[in-house]
Amino acid sequence: MRDEEPGGLGGFADEVSRMLHARALLHQEHTDPVGITRRNLKMAKQRRRAVLGTTTTLAVTGGAVFGVYALSGHAQDNGGTRSVGQNVAADYTGAATCPATAKVPVDVPRGATTTQIANALFTAGVVASPQAYVDAADRNQGSVGITAGTYAICPQISGANAVLELSKKSNLSDASQIIVTSHEWSKDVIASLVDKRKWKQADFDAAIASNTIGLPAWSVDSTSHKFTAEGMLEPGTYSITSSDTPQSILSQMVAKRMTYFKSIDFENKAASLVCGAAKCTPEQVLTIASIAEGEVAEPGDGARVAEGVYARLKAGDYLAVDSTALYAIGHLPAGQLPSAKQVQDPNNPYSTYAPHHGLPPTPVYITSDDMIKSALAPTHDGTYYWCVTSTGARFFTKGQETQRDQGCS
């Protein structure tokens, strides 16, 4: 008989050692980020099955020791909580049903691991133990799609229900995301963030002024020569977590815009265009794209507007575009248009009527990707004038002033 054979426990000890190693591998999977790949998720499940298989073997071959090293435990109902053996996680049996006023906030940081989410749920009183969530997340592939943000969730629910509740975008608080759309002002996006997160406007202003948000060197106000974020926020939906700041959220938006610019070689293409008597800067082309954004809805029409703007700049004419003045005028009641006096106000720096030659100081709208492409590829139809009527946009060449006046009246 070998040295390890007395008592018949030597072989069983080896089984225990192998089992502990398998459980360690499984635990490592649980600490992977939320974005764990489906392949790794499958491997984690295979390891779990291997551990469970080892448990069954031990129950047969090592019954005397199984009572000391219990892995399966016996679940008993204990006031809505399962009371289980030594190594099985405690779990609530409750469903995710409660009044909205009873829900508790749970913050999921950006890049959070499964374990970090589990701890946040446990601290908030949602799950009976962190492991209850970890185990449930391992069984539900939907857990890989959980996004960052603050969720409102019922307390004392099962780990499985916690996974389901975090998978519902409807449980995200309004303050957990912001949607940036084209044809709005960057200053309005910032105002919305101030309202949602109770941040300070001054902190946004400081982040932009000191350019801690990744703005390119050319993104400056042509009058004040200070950095501007106008036109530099990429449209899209952005999640906001407790770890975010005015600087971090603006940095995300600017980074996405810069990624788009690089994908279309924006800066080099802008430099190939002429704005007046010189090559255009990227900021000038972005401003022209924003004018097209404010004037028309279709990218094809935007290319014609862009042609008209480039032509007027070359001729030294006033642009005479109402939408630029609106940036300084501000929001008007629904359905109300600015008056001629307002758009031609000489004290409005964004007016493009006399005496203001050239482009406005900054872009005047967040511009769609398609309209940016339109500004980079203007038409060559001789467009010089345009107007938008109830039947759509109309375009005219220089010399068609009479037709313009008749068609746009």
C-alpha cells in the first residue's frame, strides 16, 4: 500500500486539489470586465460544469469528507433568502417588482468588472450576496451587454433578476445618458449636462478654455482666438457615470468627432478648398458645414449651399444667412422666425449681413457627418443664392436675382 493510501483519503485529497484549481480558474473568469467575449463566457461555463462534475464525484467517493467540505449545500427558505451550505452563495428569491419610490440607485462604472457590479448591488441591498449576482451573470449571456450608468432597481431580488434588471435600458436614470443630435448647439448640450448632473457651467468653460478635452489647435473662435467646442461634439448617445466629470464627458464627445474627422481625412481635404483669397482652415469648413446644417435638411442640398457660401466668400459678398444670427439671438418660441432687424443687427457678431463680412466666429450648429461631407464636396452648378420654401429648397445662380426674388417671396 502506498504512503497516501491509509484511510483511503489520498486519492480523494488529489480530487480536492484538482477541484480547488478548477474553482480558482472559474473565479478568474468572474473578475473579467463586463465586455467579456462570448468565447471566454463559453469557457467559463465549461469550467463551471467541470467543477460541478468534480463535486458529484466527491459525493460518491469521499462521503466521509464531504460532510466537512460541502460544495452543494441544501437551500432552505428563510424569509425570502436562501440559506445555503458553506460554498453556495446566499440569494434572495424576490422578484423585481416594487413601487418606483422603493427602487434604489445602483451605479455601474465604465469598464466595471462582474465582481465590481456584484459588490455595488450588494452594497445597495439589491442582492443577498455578491456571489449570487456573479453566478447569475455567468449563466446569462445578456450580462455582457450591460452598459455603464446609474440604474434604479428594486431591493432584495435574486441574482438572476438583478442581471435582467441591469439589462433593461429603461432602468437607466435620465441623468445616466445624454443624446447629442445634429442641428443643435453645443452650448445647449452643456446646459443639459449642467441640469442633469448638477455640474457647474464654470467647470465646462474652464475645460474648454484650457483645452483639457482634446480639441485640435484650429478649433478656435476667430474673434476671441479662444478654444471653442462648437461643432466639435460628435452626435450620438453617451453614458454618464458617477466617475465622470465635465472634462471627461466632453473629452468623449470630442474624441469621437476627431475619430470621424480622421476617417474621412477631414483636415487635408479642408486644406484643398478655398475660402475667399486663401486656403480654407478646418474650422472654416466646419463652419460652412454648420451653415448648411442650419439652412437645409438634405446632404445633397447642403452641397449646393456650401457652393454658394464658397462663391460668396470668393466674391467678397456678404453671406446674408439668417441661421448664423440665430446662434446669438437664442431660442425663439416654436414656429417664430427672427425678424429682419434681428438678423441684420450690426451688434450681433454672428450676423452675416452688413457690416459683417465673411464667416461667423465659430460653427453655429452641431453638424451631421453627412453635412460635413457635403461641405468638403460642394457642387459646381453655379449656385450663389438659395432659399427654403414650403415646397423645399430652391437654388439660383448669380444673375438670377429676379427669379430669386420671385421664387423666394
